[in-house]
Amino acid sequence: MKKAISLFAFLFLGMLYSGCILHAEKPSDDQSKNGIVNKFEFKALPYAYDALEPYIDKLTVEIHYSKHHKAYFDNFTKAISGTEMESMDIKDIFKNISKYSAAIRNNSGGYFNHMLYWENMKPHGGGQPSGQLMEAIVKSFNSFDAFKKQFSDAGKSRFGSGWAWLCLDYKGNLFICSTPNQDNPLMDIADQKGIPLLTMDVWEHAYYLKYQNRRADYIDAFWNVINWDEVARRYANALMEIAK
């Protein structure tokens, strides 16, 4: 009798374990649609909500990421549902963004721009880049301080909501620009087109809880959280891309 009970318990636990494994490996309905799994995903924040303090506060990061960024992602995937864009690379969508609706333009940009923004920051960041990226910055802007001022000014002078960018153009030159709303330099409607290396969000929701209307103070603080390793990685990848 004891052996029978033990065998039953073993088989029962085995079925539970198998069920858990099968459930864990099965893509969710959101992940699998028309055979596409994780084409676009809402990436986890690469650090804790409070990791960028005191420069960017915990509540701002939490609301910005879990509400604003998540809404752009949800609205983007909803807008492209059932269309050919579900299987396209987002950069190819940007190349023809002028052909698509405002919902796709705004939400694809909001989704993509925020991914870059979170990844080009880190706890205990800041300082200056080194190596090839630093050499390119000095060559293009004469000094790191001159680059820093020009980039900061791009954010401070952006009227209304938008972004400041450091980019590489398709001839291999660095440039700084800003874009309105959720546009970016990969879009065919951009005044200056290039590959984004560093971005700074200057929408009010990026700073208003801590800095209120003091955008300049937020921009000054931003330099303390830049992940220069990530920016250098993007620069190296961009050089390879334009060399193809």
C-alpha cells in the first residue's frame, strides 16, 4: 500500500513538474501572433527604479517606465496588429514612417526612443568616454566640454516636448540634433538623419516630479548617469553598419 501511494505521489509530482515546464515554455498570446514571437518586446528596466538617484528620482523612473513607456509599447503593437509591420525591423518602419499613420509614428518612436534612453543611463555613470569615441568627439566638437555644452543646449532649446541626440551620419561624422515629440533621426521625416548613439528625453514627464519647470537642472543632472560604455558600443556598431 505504501509503495502504491509513493508511486502515485511520484507520478503526480511528475505531472505537475511537466505541466509547469510546458506552461513556462509556451509563448503568451501577446508573444505569439501570426507565428511571430518577441519581434517587439517591452524590455525590463536594466536597473532598479531608485538606481539613478539622486539625479533622477525613483518615482519618476517608475512612472516614466511602467506607465509612459509601456503605453507607447502597447499602442504601437496595437497599431501594427495584423499588418506587415508586425514582421518588419523597426528601423525599416522608420525609413518609411511618413507613409504611416500618426499613431504608428508617435508610438513606434516612443517605444524605441525610450529603450535607448534607459540603456544609455546607469547607476554611478557619468564622467567622460574614452578610446575611439572620445577621439571622435574631440575631433568633431574640439573638446568634450564643447560637445557637452552643445548637447545640453540642444535639450534646453527644444521647444515643447522632444529629445536631444548624438548621432553618427552615414558618412561617419558625429552630429548633435534634437527632434520634436517622439521623432528620431532614423525616421525619413527627420531634418538630420543618422544612427542614434546617445539620447536625452526632455519631455516634462522625464523630470517634472523632481525638477518642476527647471529643465536645465535635469539636463545638468543627466551627465551624472550616462552609460558611456553603452554609447561606445553603439558607436562601434554604427561604424560597422555604415561600412557595409
